[in-house]
Amino acid sequence: MPVPSPIIALETAKSVQQFEQILKLQKSNHRDSLSPAQQIAEGFVYAQYNLHTLQQLSEFEAQIIATDGKKVIGYNLAISTQLVSKLPDLKSMFYAFDQTTYQGRLLRTYSYVVGGQVCVDKGYRGQGLLRRMYNEMKTLGNGRYELCVTDVSQRNTRSLQAHLNIGFVVAGTYEHDGEIWHTVVWDWKKQR
């Protein structure tokens, strides 16, 4: 297990090398790379992005990374709703979001950014990096968005609890490809 440095920086991913490190971290934490027991204990990521998609996402929103030196040890991908038509793999998620109600209004009536995927390297968990990355996302999106919306697999209880601890609330549930998903919302208008 790596020994974390005392200073872990947050920054916006810009270089191909940083995006490649995101993909490496994604692959090692993807559900297909983990046993069912590991998925329960450590959580997992579901979507598989590629370099082109990450670069495309970064044209619209800052992609937050946590770094220990030059090593990417965490990431928080943000997806603009402007990219819905360009991300066919996420079509069912966006459709579910459009049908979900939060505080008596359909999500589509709010301005929101999508939390596209978040991951922290196993050796760096438990240090508040998830919260720091989401807070950075909020800082960068404040004034442009009312909400941050994402979905979490029902099986990924570690991730769901981490999101709830940050301030997300479950706004809805849907099924896709045999997986149950919770649509979770972080209201940036509320103080937390």
C-alpha cells in the first residue's frame, strides 16, 4: 500500500498523461476487474471511458484530479448535459434523470452538472478526497448549476454511503441492464 504524501493536490486534468492515469485507475477499479467480494468491500466504477471521451468531457467541464506528486490518485469526472447526444452509452442514465423528480420538479427543469464517475485509489481512501474533489467541482460550477446529479448502483453501498455523507440525497431509482440504480442529487443551493 502506498504511503500518502502529506500534500495531495487537486487540479484540473489537462494532459494526455493525466487522462491516461485516470483510465488506468478506472480500469483497476472497474467492476469487471474486481471480484464480487472486492466490489462489496471497496466499491467499483461501472462506466468505461476512453481517452477521446475524457478529452471531450474536458472541453465542457473541468475534470478534477487528486495528485500525489505527478501520480493521479483520484478523479471526479463532470459531464455537461450538452453532451447527452454524444454519449450514447449514457443514454439510459440521462433518460432516467429526465424522468426523476426532485423537490416537486423534474430534474430536467434544473440547471445541473452530472457527476460522471468518481474514484479514489485504494491506498488513499479514508482521507476525505472524495469530499474534496466534489467540493472543488461545486466551487468551479457554482453560479452555473443548481445541482450535481449522478447515479450509483444499488450494489455499490460504499459509494452510495459516501455520496450521502457529502450531502447527496436519493431522488429516484431505475433499472438498466439488470442493475438497479439510485439517482442521487446534491443541491448546491443549500448550505452543507
